[in-house]
Amino acid sequence: MLEDRESLLRRLHELRSEHRDLDTVIARLEGSPSDQLQIQRLKKRKLKLKDEISWLEGRLVPDIIA
């Protein structure tokens, strides 16, 4: 269980890092005349990463019965 949690945390860290990197790339591309299709693809990837990050965070937080 501990190993599984550590692998989830590692994956979460990787996803957050990629999400931040995409922020930087998108901001740079939007500042110059560039391919709008490429920007849309990057934004879609960023949203997909956000969903996966949220899912992983939910798996890492234990269920609390109120």
C-alpha cells in the first residue's frame, strides 16, 4: 500500500510539472503570431492533465465518513 501511494505521489508530481510547463509554453506561443491549432491542442492536453491530477488527488485523500 505504501509503495502504491508513493507511485501515485510520484505520478502526481510529474503531472503537475508537465501542467506548469504547458502554462509556460502556451503563454510564450500566445505572445507571438503562431499556430492556433497547436495552442488549442496544448490547452486540451492541459485540461486532460488537470482532470488526471484531480483524480489522483482524490485517490490519495482518504474517504472520511461524516
